[in-house]
Amino acid sequence: MANNRTLAAANAIVMIGVQGLYDTPRRLQGFAADNVTTVDPVTNAETSMGIDGRLSAGFVHNPIQQTITLQADSESVDMFEFWTSSQRQRRETYWAFGSILLRATGKRYVMNRGVLTAASLIPAINKTLQPRQFTLMWQDVTPGPA
């Protein structure tokens, strides 16, 4: 069976919705040149080595951290700025949901019960405005076919 997968990221689609702000998910656009999004590795086991050298382990739940990187002129920045200012004004968090479609690999990842935990409030002002990062924590991310 031939492997038709590629490494192309240009056709990736990232959708994010925020309950109470953007109930219909919005397609993010205007990603940084070398980074669309990263999802940090998740530790799902805790281990302990006994004095006798026997390893014990148990499953643990941990949140999944995702960082989205957008060009300073991306219209999707407006969504994150509104989300951030709404949280600050209400002093409450808003719950998010979303998905990532990777056509290159034929996979879709569905994110559930997320919160915006960090936001670059203004771009770094260098020779040109620099990309901005937004960090979300998800309860779970589920892989599946596209």
C-alpha cells in the first residue's frame, strides 16, 4: 500500500470557537512564516522507583498546552484580543473548542474544553512587527481521520 502522506502545512486548517463569544468556530488565518501551532508533549504516567529497583506507574490526567503563532497583521489576532479583553473585563474564563485538519496526513484533531491562558498583548516592534503567540490549555485532544 502506497503512503500518500506529505509534510505540507500550507493546507492545514485550524478552527477555534469560544462559548459565549464565538459560538460558531472561526478559521484562523495569517500564521507566522515558520510556525502555525505547537502542542507540547503530555505526561500521562507518573512513575516511582522502589528501593528494590521495581518500577511502579499509574495513569494521570494532565492538560494539553497549545501555542498558536500569528503574524502581527493577521485578522485572527482580533479574535484573541477580544477574547482576552472579555476575560479581563468579566474576570471569568471562556471555554473554547476547536479542530485542526491536516490534509497532508489525512488526520483531524478535535480539541475540547480549552481556556486561553496566555496572550501576547502587543507585537514586538522591531524593523517589522513580529508574530504574536496565544497559549491555550485543553482538557483533551482526540485524533481521528480527516
